Amino acid sequence: MTQLSEQHIKDLLAGINDPNSDSDIISLGWLRGIGLDGPRVSVDLRAGYPIEGIRESLAASVASHLESDPAIEKASVSLDWKVLSHAVQGDLKPQDQIKNIIAVASGKGGVGKSATAVNLALALRADGARVGVLDADIYGPSMPRMLGVSGNPQTDGNRIVPQRAHGLQVMSIGFMVEEDTPMIWRGPMVTSALQQLLTETNWQGLDYLVVDLPPGTGDIQLTLAQKVPVAGSVIVTTPQDIALLDARKAVQMFRKVEMSVLGIVENMSTHICSNCGHEESIFGSGGGNRMSEEYGVPLLGQLPLAMKIRSDLDQGMPTVVSEPESEITLRYREVARKTAARLAMTPRNLSLNMPQINVLNT
């Protein structure tokens, strides 16, 4: 019988790809330890993104792969996960109590960006993460309605206590004004409001803060790039050529300000008939794939245009919450895992671990 070694086990593990990262688990740094006891093997792994919904299946897949080796009689796999803080643009430092900020953007309106952002946040939470949502669309805040929460937020000293909805921490200018009150503000006032909502909210130990940006590449996007420490961005588009033109601008904007683009989400990829369930590409097809290849960023997923998504949001019960086992929810959860997995592959933010050095004259 072949004498097992740690290197042999590492070689076997290097042949296993994480389905959400498209990279092997050794390269991803999942391996924490190997135990050998004759033909029995124990492996300790830790993923860099939340995996509660697939932890058991992933662990079973790794064990099965190891046991396919004739020299291994039994493989025991311990699989955990931990979200770390990742590098942000420029010399900015991560926000206190927020490990990673993910910006959800689009080049134009009407592509379902806010619906994607809120279901993305809920999908990350469903896999075990602590998640918040910041509604950065000052002129047209939609998160209060989509999440079914309203009323003025409370304060804790000089800080605002975020609202709670479906396990998310939520902040929006929409909590402070009536739903039909227009925000007739100039650019500087809007950008100041965004910074206040971010920095004066008492966020509590978030793994991810999902920021729902307004469409376009204007004042709020520029403020985000210059003053808000963003770990990664997600671009939402539809398959239409018109939408793709503007989505390309969003990708280029984030790249110019050295902000990581984690990938593209093709929303309204197909239409699902609410009567018969027939699915067809009414807005064209292949746009997200073409854009992914052109700009070298992954296509994180394709989401349908379905009446259920719209009606759930109107009722304040997004689909990920209202139908956690539905096909639509499974698609959102796949997008969320791929987003978090891509973020986990980016460089760590080491500034959090750097000691503060004070030079004193003595």
C-alpha cells in the first residue's frame, strides 16, 4: 500500500476546484491542516466567503475526491469559512465595523439594479454573513419599500441606529423623508448626505455592506471612488445593446479609479411567463457573455425577468425571503456566492493588522 504523505494529499486537493471561484482550493488558501493515520486522512479547510448553504455538500465532495485514491480508506473533512477584510482603492482604509463594502452599480436606470442589490444582500445573509444595505440613491430611495420597513431611525448618542429588515442592517435617506417628497438638492448636498449615511450610522460588525448606487457615473459615484473604501463592485446590465453600452462605461469608470470590478450580473436575461412558465430571451441574448469576454471580468450570473420578483419587492418581501427554495432564489444565491468568492480572491487589506507607531521626543 502506498505510504501517504502530506504532499500527496495536497496534490489531490489541488485537483479540486471551488465551483464559485473557478480555482483550486489549494491556490485559494483553504487548507489549514492535514492529519494522517495510516490509510485514514483528516483535512481542515476554511473558505474565504460564507458557505452555510453548501458547506455539507462541498465537504462531502472533497471527501469523495480524496477517497477515490486507492491509498485512502477514509477521509474526514472539516470545512469552515471566515470573511476577511480586502484591499480598497487608493490609500483609503476600511470603514470601522465594516469588513467589505460592495458597490452595486449600473450605467443606466431601469435594469433592475436595486432589486439585484437587495436580493444579493439577502442571499449573502442566507449563507451566514452579517450584511447591511446602504441605499445611496438619494434622489430615488427604494430600499424602504423593497424591504418593507419605514419610520424614522433611532439614534445612539450622535450616531444613527440602522433599521432592521429580514436580518439586514439598513440605512436610507428614505427613512427620513416622506415617500412622495422630492429631494431637490444640488450635487454637493447629495454627496454630503451619502457620506453622513455611511459614516454616522452605527453599523454593527458587518462582513459586507452592499451599497445600492444610483444609475450613471455622476457625483455620487465620484464621491464613492474618492472617499468611500470599496472592496469591490458589481455591474448590473440587461442583454440589450443599449444597456450594455452604459454598463461598459460603469466598468471603465471603476477601473479608472482603481476600484475592483468583481463581475457582471445580466438581469432580465430571460422572461418567465407567470401563466405557463415558458422562458424566452425577449431582450436578446449573449450580451453579458460578450461583455465578460471583452473586459475580462466574470459573468456572475443571469437573472430572469419574472413578475414574482416585482410583486415580492412591492410587498416588502424580496423573493430570497418569500420563497427561499425557489429557482429564482437559487439563482440569486449563486450570484451572491460567486460575488463573495471573487472578492475573497482579491488581496487582503493588511492595514488593519499594522501596529500604530508613535514617535515621542524624550
